[in-house]
Amino acid sequence: MRPAGSTGEALGPRRRRFPVLNVALFAATIVTTIVAGAGQTLLPQGELSVRGVVEAGLPFSAALVGILLCHEMGHYLLARAYRVDTTLP
């Protein structure tokens, strides 16, 4: 027996759910890039408060996440343009 869609037939509509995994991975990316950015600027000063880490790491995180967002949305939008079944990045 062949899997659905293997002969070119259209698959049924997919259920739309809240993308919990996508949001969790995005949040993990934000946190890790903030910590990485803070690690580059806070080591000489040694200020390790949460506010200090966020303030020091935010510019690095914003730049890197902006680049990643543009890159991944390019994949997503082209897949949608060519009608490839895809999920959010």
C-alpha cells in the first residue's frame, strides 16, 4: 500500500495547531544568543545580573536573530510560492 500523496494526489487539509515547538525553539534561540552576546562584552567587566546580561547581549541577539529570520523566511516564502507543503521555520 502506498502512502497518501505518493501518486500525486492531493492530501487532505491539515489541522492548524499552535506551533508550540516552533515557539519554544525560537525562545531558546533568543536566550542563547543573548547569553552569547553578553559573554563577549561582560567578561572584562564581570557584571552578572540578569538585567546586565540582557542589556549587554541584546544588540548581538537582535542582529543575529534578524539575519536568521530573513534567511528562514526566504525559504518559507519560496516554498509557499512554489506550492510546497511546508511548516513555519
